[in-house]
Amino acid sequence: MKLGIVGLPNVGKSTLFNSLTKAGAAAANYPFCTIDPNIGVVAVPDSRLNVLGELNHSKKVTPAVIEFVDIAGLVRGASKGEGLGNQFLANIRECDAIVHVVRCFEDENVIHVDGSVSPVRDIETIDLELIFADLEVLERRIAKTSRSAMNDKSLKKELVILQELKALLEAGKPASSYENDDPDSMEFVHSLCLLTEKPVIFAANVKEEDLADDAVSNQHVRAVRSYAEKTGSKVFVVCAQIEEEISELDDAEKADYLEALGITESGLDKLIAASYDLLGLLSFLTTGEDETRAWTIRRGAKAPQAAGKIHTDFERGFIRAEVIRYQDLVACGSANAAKEKGLMRLEGKDYVVQDGDVILFRFNV
Ligand SMILES: Nc1nc2c(ncn2[C@@H]2O[C@H](COP(=O)(O)OP(=O)(O)OP(=O)(O)O)[C@@H](O)[C@H]2O)c(=O)[nH]1
Ligand SMILES: [Mg+2]
């Protein structure tokens, strides 16, 4: 899973990114301090992994990962070259979802490019720039396709879709609102990697004091929440500055610190939970002496697809999956004990994998 971080300059994107990845992207009170894209990889916290790892004396425990891409802030008119322009948006075209950081904290020491804290205005500014960026992609594609579409029926169909998308965006709507009953057409739409087709998670960046009550008393956050509700997006409240401090702590210190702040989950935990939820993801597990590992798949994925995550041969030569629920495996103490109790299931190619399934794939190539 890959998430791209967008927002106005100076709203705390790199501060959040740093805290998430500890990758050391430059964070400073200076708009446009991020120029090159920064890419960071974060482990998905999963307490089940260490339990299984100990149970099987695994040499290695490997969590699922999320990749974050931090890019420079966009300003109004970025598509026309304002600020740093919008060329770095190309770096997040391949992302599965967008994390849109919105400034909801007042701090006169931190410059706001548009002069005041006003999150819905800011969101609309960014959304418009994303629409313009997608329109550029569509226009290029339309020019190319119309040249070759004369004698090609499937290209003609693509051209119609491209023009429908263009009209939609020109009306100020995101590509995610495009509807078409034909699965092939939708497949084509996905293949365009349009930014406005991606699901959005809003990160409302608040001040420390707002964390304890999840910012219900912060009017800026209230505005973001009602905006997000209309567009079917998720919101999570975070204080990027505090996250940066938390990222320096070890687990025990972190727990104490969170308690002192009156919260139970760090921003990273909340972001991961929100992404899993929004993208419809789940984790299944594999475990053995060599390695215990978590794998991320889409909800509804069947056993062979899950196997394919591990190796394409596993999918191609899929025979069956031997599945034990995590809780059953831990309660029984070993796979053999679970098997004796009849808690290991043999599942075929139509089995829909569940979160927390511990799976051994049998395959033949
Ligand atoms: N008070 C306060 N300041 C913050 C918070 N998060 C970030 N800042 C400050 O805001 C300034 C800008 O933060 P960055 O993370 O560099 O902003 P950015 O969104 O990456 O900006 P660009 O890279 O220029 O687009 C820094 O001085 C941060 O210390 C926060 O939660 N509270
Ligand atoms: Mg930055």
C-alpha cells in the first residue's frame, strides 16, 4: 500500500511524514522546504506477529508495510506554475490513496500561505489543483487517442470515456464520481491513475491541547469533518509536532506519553487504521521457523490471490490453503495441536481470506 501526502505549503506535511517514517525529511518553518519527493516505508503495527514469532521460534518477524510519499506543498494556481508548480504530483500518481493534510492549528509563528487558518477553503484550493492536474493528463491522452482512434473500435470507446471524464472534471467534480456499469470501462478509468479518483484521508493537524477530546471543540476540525462526510472521506486528528516527539520514544515511554496526553493511539496507528478501513484492506499471516509475516490484501480477495502476494508461483500452482484462525492457533499452542482439534481448515480456490487467518499454501508448479 502506498499513500501520497498532499496539502498547502507549511501545513505540517513533512513534520507528519518525518514522524511517520523518521526518514529525516526536512521540516522547517519555511514554505516549500520539501522539493524532492521523500519516500518512507512504515511497518504496520500488529501485535499478533510477535506472539506467533515466539510460538514458532521464527528467525525473522516481518510486518506488512505502508509506503508514504511526501511532496512539496501546492498553492492556488500551481497548475499554471504558481509556487513550485505541480510537476511533483506525478510522484503520487501510483499511490493507492491520498492523505490530505489540513492545517487546523492556530500559530502566528507559522506562516499560512493564504493568510489565515481556514481548512475548507484550503481543501477546495488543493482539490481544484488536483482536478487541473488530472485535466492535463486527460487532455494529453485525448490528443493521443484521437489520432489513432479512427480505425480502432476499442480506442473509440476509450475516447468517449476520456471525454466524459474531462466534462466531469471541468464541472468541478472528482473522477471518483464517474459512473459506468461496464467493468472494462471502469478498469480503463483506474488505469489512468487520476489523482481525483483516489480515496482521500484528511489529516486534521491540530494543536496539542485538542488531542484529548479528539478536537470536538475545534471549529476548524468540525468544518473538515462535515466536508469529509459529504465526500465520503475519512478524517483523523493528529498533532504533527507531538507525533514527531513521540517518534523519538521507545514503546514504554510512548505509552506513558500518550496516556499523559489523554489518548490511546498515536497518529500513525490512527492513520493506518483509517487507511485499512478506507481501502478495504486486511492482513493475513504466515508463520514458520524461518519467518512470521503479515501480508496486506484487499477484503474479498480469494486464497489464490492471497498466495500470489507471496509468490506468483503460489498463485499459478495453487492447490489449497491450510487455514487456522490466529486466536485458535494461539489458544492451541501449535499448528499440530490445532489440527488435532479440528481447527485447521482445508480451503480451495474460492475461499475468501479473513483478517487474522494464519495460512499455509500448498502449491505445485
Ligand atoms: N504549532 C504547530 N506547528 C506545526 C505543527 N506541524 C508543523 N508545524 C510547523 O509548521 C512548519 C512547517 O511544517 P512542515 O512540516 O515543514 O510543512 P510542509 O507542509 O511539509 O510544508 P512544505 O514542504 O513547504 O509544503 C514547521 O515550522 C513546523 O514545525 C503543529 O502541529 N503545530
Ligand atoms: Mg514539506
